[in-house]
Amino acid sequence: MRRVLVVDDSASTRAIARAMLEDESFAAPLGGVEVIEAAGGFDAMRFLPRGAYDVIVTDINMGDINGLELIQFIRKSDRHRETPLCVISTQSTERDVERALLLGANDFVAKPFTAEALREVVGRLLAAPASGEGTRSP
Amino acid sequence: MSDTGGGSGKGDASVEKAREDFLSEAQELVDGLSRDLLLLDQQSRHGESDPDLVKDVFRAVHTLKGLSGLFGAVRMAAVSHELEEALDDLRLGRLELGVRVMDLLFRAVELYGLLLLAEKGHGPEPTKDVEALLLGLGQLTHQGEQGPQNQLAQYEIDSSVLGVLTEYEEHRLRTNIKSGVSLYRIRVQFSLSTIDTALDELKAAARPHGEIITYLPSDAGSDADTIALEILMASHAEVETLRAALTGLSLTIEPVKRRGAGRSSAPVPPPKGPPSRLALGELDDADVAQWPGDPARQDALAPLPSPAAGANPPPTVPPAAGADAAGANRDLSLRSVSQTVRVDIRKLDNLMNVVGELAMARAALGRLTDRVRSQPGLRPLGIELHRLQRTFDRHLTQMQNGILEVRMVPLGQVFEKLARVVRQISRENDKEVNLVITGAETEIDKLIVEELSDPLMHMMRNAIDHGIESRDERHLVGKPVVGTIALNAFQKGNHVLIEVEDDGMGMSPAVLVDTAIRRGLVSPAEAADLSPRDIYNLVFLPGFTTKDTATDLSGRGVGMDVVKTNIAKLGGVVDISSEVGIGTKITITLPITLAIISVLGVEVAGRSFAVPLANVEEAIVLDEALVRNFDGREALTQRGTTLPICRLARLFDLSAEAGADTRRRDTRACVVIAAVGNRRLGFVVDRLIGQQDIVIKALGKSLKGVKGFAGATELGDQRVRLVLDVAALIEEVLATDKERIGLKEGAVAR
């Protein structure tokens, strides 16, 4: 079971991401995918110390801790410094995406995203050589 | 629906759920948008605009854009896109917030409402409006941001901080610096389990003194239970003032030094250079050159070491008070921030129905308990049962109240819409009107709120169109040029009262009577008998309007009679009072919830029924001498009018057994005069039992086909009663009179 942490302050964006990633057609070949939802930066801070994730997907424009700050935090933390990370962003915020990549995000998906686009990126990150802390033991 | 799913059944269901989430989330965003815009509108009239509000508005539209794109709502996405561009200019200071922009924003909110309706399949696609708005937004011109850009360099802000500011945050920082305020670095530790409330406290305390630019989580001092934050705040206050304001919160505040004032050791990153410089002063250009934005090359770049980690050791933070609490709340820390769930109101209806079902089961149990208690040998058991039943009762009541509470929403939801309407109508009408709202927090059943907006909107139109005078007229009579409409809501017992009071010209009784006579609504003779209250109530008659030419505003074929009917459907009543030259006040009295209704208990041939009180005009003693018979229809001549009556005993075929006794003189029969809209009917019953608030329960399958009953209830005396469906009965009786309603006696006896 692969664990994907989705950080976004929009409930329906999280729900659609969950639907896209947990769908059998995508999840089955990966041995199952579990999406864990965090409703914003602070909420993510709660989840981060508790578990290991195979991929983290985060929005940039969030009300509390913004996505860039979250990436910096994640990349500094012992536990998640190597966890593959993907940002979701709109085209209008290219500068923010650039910064996200500089701060250590591995990839980005432009919003609005299609199932294919999200699966393609997350699939690629999941396939990448496993990182620091193993997550097969939840 | 966009291409979002994958194919398996599970996927489809979750996509469908996501779509439902989308619609309600979008609705919430639009509601929030409307609220924020109204505030912004007020501020902009005083030449201010709160950056937080602008930011919220931008964020809402930004989210809407993302969502609508994600869920294939093409038009909404297009509108959001253009709107976002304009708002982006606005928040980045490239566009000025004026009347024109405000108008476009308000129109956008209206349009979102229509678009959402269309998405839900409840309305047509507002294609024209979309085009018009897009055109309007496209015409907005914006000025470039002026002023020097490099002032950020004057401050000793770590590159690790500057590097994680979003474009917007950076803009806010610049704007603040430009206006000459000081920057502060606040370090604070929160327990993860209590961070939401603690942060709200901090925000509230900080707000009067300036603007919080960003919250930066810091690895040092953060662990499984606590989070250390570095907050960058811009404030016009002195550090002591700020410390005093934030006292009680365990934090440290220090001013961010200006370079030159103190010693600066680190090289200053050029602020307007490529973002990479800001973020990573240490990275050389060769590294930066690797960022072509080409996804294919991204793999090679992953994952980058954090550049600033070594250069700027994180500040040490004094242990915060929250740290202890964090340990205790270890289990809570995995909980999500959001503590709310969205529930379809039909689910609550179902739950309420179950409560009704339980109440009936309880009634049956109660009868059984009484029988057990009446058996001499079983008395102790009966008492035990009785005690259990009391506990059951108590919990049942709690459950009922709990469900009712969940259904409640503040009236503010509909009041906000009205504020928009008032703003718009008064502008169209060239009148200045101030809407003063009190009691927006008053709560009422969600379903009632939904139905209230149309009647209230119509009342607002009336008040502005017919009530409030023009500026000149007001000036002439010495009134303030700006008219006032007060919208007050408050709870009174089991009812919510909503008052709409204007300080306009009022209504003259003489004019009202004259108009009613002219329109043939009352005869001159009838008019002479009208009480002052009756006279004001004339406006609720269909076809009544004092203006001969309907204006664009009020005369849209909807009169006060429709308002009255709509309110009556909700079990409410409308009252009106007015004084010439002073103003008019309309009061709506509504039940707090539709799940509980007030009924009048009546007895017919030894059986009891309940009549919804909302349908009852009055009850009088039946004087058989006044009953006339027209073509087999019975009617009562009452105060000059003829009232058709219907003997319930006969209608339900109950006249046989017990009926014979009660028809005697010892208990005189009563007539319950019921009305739906303008149709009235008198129900002849044997006895009135009294008034009560009940939970109405839908009839089971076996009685579903039976007309004439709205449901069943339990009146607290352990007997199940049927609640009359007055509208259906009036329809049936007035239409075919003699025809029997298809009701079997067995069903009533049950």
C-alpha cells in the first residue's frame, strides 16, 4: 500500500485527488494507494511527524502556512527530507512554482489537473528509487 | 464532468461524491465572497481596503477557478480566470478599488449563483451574463506598480525567509515597508492539538497593530506535538506596544533590524533579481540554469538539499506553555483541522422521522406500562418500567433537540444577499438607502432560510420603491437624505421574528381603502367596517397595488399576497403597520423549525386529530341556526361572508357510535376555521383539546395513498393522532364536496 499525503485547503480538490489516485485502474498495479488528506499547512504539520509517506502532494496558495514554507520545512526535517514531493499550482503563479522547485519540490501539476496528469506525475514519483525512510511499514 | 475518473465502480462513486463536495464547497466560497465584498464595499467608500479582505476575496476566486476547472464547469472557470486576473492586479496594487470594480465584483457574485444553479441542473446557463461580465472585466485598465522595489534589501531578513514568500506575501511586505512601518519577528511555539485556537487568539491580538505577512514553521523546536513558528509581522506600533498587546501568549518579539543601522554581515540578496537569488544566495548560476521549467528534466533535479539550513541556524525558542499540554493531547494531534461535516438536510429529515417513529413506539410502550402497573401483582415491575420509560423520554427529547440544533443556520446567510439587493436597487432607483441589520446571528431552520430570500427581497424592493422617498422629497420634509431600512431578527419563544422597517413615507389608510374599493377588492360597505389592522392587511390581497403603473422594481407581477402565501407555507404570518410620514414596518413571524409544528388538537366522534395551527384562523362555537344549505353544501353565514363548512365526522365516516353522544347539547360543537391562501373552510369538530407543539411523522406505507393527512403524531398522552393536511382537505372538499376522501375508518382507529 503506497501512502500519498495530499495537502490542500479545498475539500473537493482533496476528494477528487483521492478519487483519481485511489481508483483501481491506477492503484492496483501499485499494490494499492491510500490518500491521506491534510486540510492545510498546519494540518500537514500534524501528519508529518506521525507517519511516512511515499509521495507528498501540496497546494501552494494556502491560508496558513503556505506551500513554499511547508516544502522548506519538509526538506529540513530528518524524516521527510527525501520524500518525493509534488506541488499543485495554477499557471498564473509561475514564480511560486519556480520557487517550489528551488526549495526541493520534485515536480508540479498545474491546476486544474486531469486524472492523467496527476497520475502521471504521482506515478513517476512513486516509481522513483525509494528514498531515505522506508514506508512499507506504516 | 471533466475526465476525472478511471472506470471502476468505486471510482465513479467517489468521483460523484467529489462532485457533490465541489458544489457545496463552491457555494460556500461564493457565500464567503459575497460577505467579504460587502465589507470591502463599505471600506472602499471610506477610501480604505483591508489587505486581508482583498486577499480572502482573491483566494476564494482562485480556489473557485481551480475547482471549476477540475470539475469541468467551463463557464465558471472562464469567469473565475478573468476575475482572478483583475483581483490579482487589485491585490498587487496594480488596480484601484473603485465603484466600477466593486460593481463588477458584485455582478460576478450574482453570476456565480446562477452558474452554480445551472451546474446543479436547476437553471439555464447564463451565457449572456457571462459574456457581459467577461467584457467588463477585460476593459479594466490597471496601472503599473510604482515606487522603488529594492527596499526589502534594507532589512535583515534571512534569505530562508524571503525564499519561501509567495509572490503575494512578498508584495504585502513591500507595500508595508513602503508605507514606513516596522517589521517584527515573532517566535512562538504551539501545541499541534491546540494550534487553531491559539493562533486565532494571536491573530486577533495582533490585528489591530498591523499585518501578519507569513507564518514560517521551524524545524527547531518543532516535534511530534509542538510546532515552532516564526511569524513575520509588519506593524506601525513600537515593540513595547506590541509586546503588551500580545502579552499572555508565550512568545518573543524582536524588531527586524535595518541594514546600515546595525552591522550587517551577510550579503544582501538583490530583491528584484531572479527568484533563485532570493531563495538560494549560495547557489551559483550553474545550478539555477538547470531550471527551464521543462518537466522532462525535473527528475534530474530531485531532491535538492535545503540551501539555507546551514547558513542560518534556526532560532532557539524558549519552551512554551503549550508544550505540557501537548503531551497530554498526544492522541489528538492526528485529528484534522476541520471539525465540521456537511450533511444533506434530507438525512436530518430522515433522522427526525425516526425520532417521530420512536415517539410513537414510546407511546405504545407507555400504554403497556400502564397496563402492567394496573395489575396488582405486577406493580413493582410496572414502576420499574415507568422509570425506564422516563429515562427513555429524556434521551428522546435530547436527541430531538440535538437534531433540531443541527438544522439551524443563522439568518445572516439570507441577510447578506439582501444587503446586495438593497445596494443594487437603491442605485438603480437613485435613492440612498442604509440597511441596518441586527440579529443576523438568529438561528432558524435551514429549509426556512432557503425559502425566505424571495419574500424578503420583494419586501426590500417595496420598501425602496414605494417607501423611501427621493432625496429631494426627504430634504423637503426635513428627513435625513439617506433613507434607512432596518432589518431586525430575534427569537421569541418558539418563533423567530423578522422585522423590515423603513423610514419612508408610510401608507395612508384612506388611500389603501380607496384603492381597494377602486380595484373591487372590497365593497364600500365592507370598507366601512374595517379595523385599522384590517386596512393595512388590504395590501396582502391579490391584485392590490397603489401605484397604477408597476415600476420596473416592485411591479414584477409579484405582490404582497405572494409574500404572504409564501410565508404562510412556512407556517408563518405577516403583519404590517404604518404611519404616514414616519414609515412602514412589516413583521414576519416564523416557526423556528419545520420539523416541529404547532397544532390544535380536536376531537371528532371520540377520536382526536391535530390541525396545524398555521392553517387555523380561529375557532368558534357552532351555531346550527346559522348553517345554510346550498345544493347540499353546508355553509355558515358569518359576519356578512359565507363560510363553507365540512363536518369531519361525516367526512371520515365516524358519525356512528360515539358521535351520537357528543352531538348533544352538553358539549357544543365547534368550527375550526382553516385557511390556505384565500380559500377558507370550517371544520366542524366536537371539541377542542388545545394547542401543542409536535414532531410530525410521515405516514407509513400502508397509509401513503390516503389523502387528507399530513402525517401522524403523538400528543404526549400516549395516543397516536393523525395530523390533517388542511390544504388537501380544502381542495378536496371545495372541489367535489360530496365526494368522500378515500379514507377507511380502520386507518383512523388504529
